[in-house]
Amino acid sequence: MLEVSGLTIGTADREIVHGVSFSVDAGEWFAVIGESGSGKSISAHAIGDLLPRSLHRNAEALRLGDLDLLTAGRRRLRRELGRSICYVFQNYGAAFSPYYRIGAHMTEALRVHERLSRGQCRGRITDALERVGLDPLITAERYPFQLSGGQLQRVVLATALMGRPKLLIADEPTTALDAATQADVLERVDDLRRSTGCAVLFITHDLRCVSARADRIAVMRRGRIVETGPTSKVVADPQDPYTRNLFASVPMVDRDLDRLPVLDDPDDSTEEAS
């Protein structure tokens, strides 16, 4: 469904993502993992052309189904964002104005893409909030500052999925949440993926989440994918030295670990991607 081939991202004088290629099938949970600065987030942002003006993207192919994301143009892409492609970001608070109730935010998101009556909007909002485990009557009347971080992130997820997207891109969506709330939000994402058939492109550095949820993973380092494959295979038998050290650095309760493994790098002076 999503095809990314030979994706490069850079400034006028420097390339920071180098020929990244991967695909995501319909209904699949595909995770991109790597250290901070590996280029995973800007690669995800490039799919919807959400890069800063200082960066440019190029690719051999960048497609979502029949839609060519390279030649679609900004106006067409803006129509597809929120419909075919939805993003859920780490900074969920930035999605809300403190002056409007949750119901008003969700109604606006619907009416940007569809001509719906007030009753139709109310029905879609009620269904979306119930799907993420929130009381629609109470939540829709609340202001953002009256909800917890976990509740707000679930509202963002509900809003994203109201448009019935083909692809949900989740960029570190649970980083700012506590462990219990993280698990709950991830469970909601998985439930919605299974019930709606949308694909999930999940950007994270949480290796435990990847092991439990993802069907396939790609490991990024310094703007390149160094390893990709089915999650069970990559976790059990990583082939790249960086991947081995990445998984070995996760502390385990049943394992003595006096010192985290460090991967030797002959090129520490190289500036990393975002």
C-alpha cells in the first residue's frame, strides 16, 4: 500500500537521509526504530511533505496506493492529510486550542474534509470517542486542560481515525506518557488497526513496544536503514552490529548489566539527522 523507494532528504548542501526504502502493507504495523538523530522522524514527515522549508525530499517512488505523493502537489496532499494519511505526533497538546471544547475541535476536523450535518458530526464523534474508551458525552464538553495527557492522546487518535485513513503515521506518540498510559494508548491503536484495516507506520525508540506490537521493523542509523525484516526474526537474530547493540542495551530485570554496550563508530564527527 505505502511504497517508499530511494528517499533522500537534505538541505541545499548536505544530504541527511540517504536512499531509504521500505513498504507498508494494508493493515500492517510497521515500526521504524533507531537512536535520536537517526532520521526516522523526518523520513515519516517527508511522506506527507511536512518537512521544514529548509529541507527538500526526493525519491525514486513515494506512493500510497494509486496516489503518487511526489507529484500530487501541495493542494492535493493537504486534502489527503486527515483523510488517506493521518499523523499522531508526540506533542499532542499542540493539536488543541484552550479556548475550544473537544467536541468543537473534532467537528472542525471532520468538516475540513467532508460536508456533514451537525447530527452526522455528532454521530461520528460519539463513535470515535467510544472506540478509544472515552465517554463521548463528557469528553466532548470538556476543554483540553480538563483532560489528562493520556486522555488527550486518545482524543488525537480518535480524531485521526474519524476520517477512516488508509495510513496512520504515529511519531513517538507515547513518549510523554507514563508506562500504564502508554500501554493503554498502544492497545487502542492496535484495536483500531485491526477493526479498520488501516496500516500503522510507527516511529519509536521503545524497543519493548516494537517487540510486542510490530509485524515488521526497520532499523535506522545516520539516515540509512541498516536492517529490516519480520520483528520476530530481527529481535531473535539481528544481523547488523548496530541492531545487536541496540537490543542489548535494553535493561532486563532478569539480567545483570553493569555497563551498557557501546557500538564503536569510526565516524563520530559526522553530524546526525533529525
